[in-house]
Amino acid sequence: MKATTAKMASFIADVQSMEWNRLQSAIDNAVNHSWSIAASHCALTIVEAARLVGPTPWNEVPWALVRGHVYTTVLTAAGIEHNAPTEADEDRLDDLMYERALTGQRAVERYRATVAAIREPRETHLLREGEE
């Protein structure tokens, strides 16, 4: 039974990790490029998985979502404790990722509307309480 439980936890963690990539795609494909029903469902799946096995570590999430504050905003809206990168981590990874992903202020600006959408009372309630 313990082996099955460990495999299940590993599976849930893997699903959660993949869902962060789906969330980034859902945001990019949203009509307004900030939030959509598909993005909301991805965030809800991430949150439900995090409640079961803990949140995906920030260094396993697409950097643009971390740097654009989407990672922290989703987990904070849901009331899930998590570790966020330090300013030194951000600076180091911005330098490393500069040509591969959105970094620094560009990421913050790109996801500003996304963060605002997640912070809307309806979305925060959904992430905290789950689907009604």
C-alpha cells in the first residue's frame, strides 16, 4: 500500500508540474492574453494538486510565470504556503534566461493583467474554496 501511495503522490506532483506549462499556454492563448476559463481550470488543478502533495518548487515552473509573479499569485490566492525565489535568485536566473524567456520587468509587465485577474475576488474564491 505504501508503494502505491508513493506512486500516486509522485504522479500528482508530475501532473501539477505539467499543469504549470499548460497554464502558460492557456494564458498565451487567451483572447486577452491574460486570463481565461482554460487558465482558471489549470490554476485550479495546480492548487488541488498542491494541497495533496505540496506546491511544485518554483525552479521547476516556467521562468516567465515565476518572474511575472503568476506562480506566487496563484499559490497565495489559494492560501498555499510556498517558497519564492530570492532577489539574488531572480537576478541570477534573469541573466541566465535573458535570451530564452521573459525576464525582469518584461515578465512583470507581460503578466500584470494575469496577476490582476487572479486577484479578482471570484478567482481568489475559486482557488481557495474549489469549484462550487
